[in-house]
Amino acid sequence: MSSEFDWTPEERAAKAQELRTGSLIATNLTPEMEADLDLVNVTELSVPTRLGASRVLKLVPKSGSQGLRPLVINLHGGGFVRGYQHRDTVFCAHLASRLDAVVLDIDYRLAPEHPFPAALHESYDITAWAFVHAAMLGIDPARIALGGHSAGGNLTAAICLMASRSGDFRLCAQFLDYPFLDAVTEPEDKLEPHSIFPADRLRAFNALYGVRRANLSDPLMSPLYADGAELAGQPPAFVMIAGLDPLRFEAQRYAGRLVEAGVDVTVRQFHDCDHGFLIAGQARHLGARQVLVNWLHQHLYD
């Protein structure tokens, strides 16, 4: 019996195009949200990585700084297949202006053109580059936080695992918003009546990024299954969960595994919210953004 892992290159390309042209989550950017862009300067960087030059947006508050600023590195969502969007820049402008921080927003390569672990290796290299070039960026290398949303939360967790193995750098904090952390569990077993995602959509994301079924259990694709010893010593983590999200159980389990490993973990679940609400400007996003900003401020300044 054939499956999505047996798709031809043409079928994979067609499925990716389908996923990129339609969205299950409506984006509601208000004038107040857009106004955050007026508070920052946005420049485009070309950062060298093992995959070649990578596009990164650098956001810096227009207000003067008395010294080195902290850095927040952001990784957008989209199932590793859907691309960077304007709403990601708007969100990063919010972080930069509220935290008086430099923000690097990574426009990583997408699957299926660049399958696992391309986006991970690219994002890891950019994170390592930021530590090496802290002086040029005007940031304090002791105050670098990394975070992401959905697939970006997956990349965040995997980058922290890679860093624990390599010792290349040490982040001061990580945040994971409604993260995808488990490619092993069948999508049908994640769904419930309120889920907005059909199982075939989740299955397609897994196949287009993972390519081979054997990759699904790799901890760098499914961080939920990482060895406990690798989780020990991870940077403090903030895990934001949407209570109606089919990914909520893996987020809860991963937070629990971090706690068991001795990591400082903060979990906040918005029980009546669905996947993507924070970035898309859905109900309760303002309160959720404030919770995240407060947590980041604590770990970047206290």
C-alpha cells in the first residue's frame, strides 16, 4: 500500500504548492500591530551557512541604546513547507520594541526542495554566527534567546539539542509556541473534535520535510524522543500551548520531560485558543504576547 512517503518528486512539488496557497488560519493584523514596524529599523542580512547564503531580517529599535542589547532569534512556522510571511516581521517588531532587543528573523529554506535536516542545519548555523558576530550586531552574547512557532518551535528544540551535543554556544532562554515535537505519533491520534487540522495535512508536512519514514523518530525531527541526558542542562524554556491545538499533548509531554531533566520550565496554556493564534492575531493573542514578553524580559535582563 503506497503512502505519502512514496510520492514522486512531481507529486511532492504539487502537494507543497497546495499547502502554500491555502491557509487554515486567518491572519488578523490590526493597525496597532502594524504600527510596531514604525518603532524599528528593518534591514536584510545575508548570512553564510553550510547550505549557502541565508536571508535574515534584522530588527533594531529606533530608540537609542545605552549599551549592548540582548538578542532574540525567531523561527517562523508553516510545517517546514509554508514560507516566511509579513506577519512574522510584525511579530518580531513587537518583540524588538517591547524588549529593547535586536531581533533576527530567519527566513529558512523550505521542504520539499530542502528536506530534513536542511532548515535545522541552516538555522543552527545562523544562531552560531550570531554568537561569533555579537559585536557587529551590537548585542550581548550572554543574552541570546531563541524561539519559534509550530515548526519553528521544533527547530528551536532541535537546535538546543544540537548545541548540547556540540557545545558551540549556550542560549540564555528558549521559547516554543504551540510546537511540533512528535512526528512518530500518527496524526489521527492527535486530533479531536475541535482540531482545525485534518490528518492528511499533518501527514503531508511530515512526509515533505522528513522524506523517509525512518527520519520521523530522529530526535532532531521529533525532540520529544530525545535522550534525557541530552535534555539536562537545556536553557530555561517557555512553552506556550493552545488548548484546541492537535499538537497540545506533545507540547505538554515535552515540557514534562524538560522538567524531569531538571530544566527551568514555564508552561502557559490558553485553553480556548487554536494553533497559530499568537502570530495570526487571533483571540487572546495580546494577552499571550504580553506573557511571552514578560518571560523573555525576565531572562534577558534579570
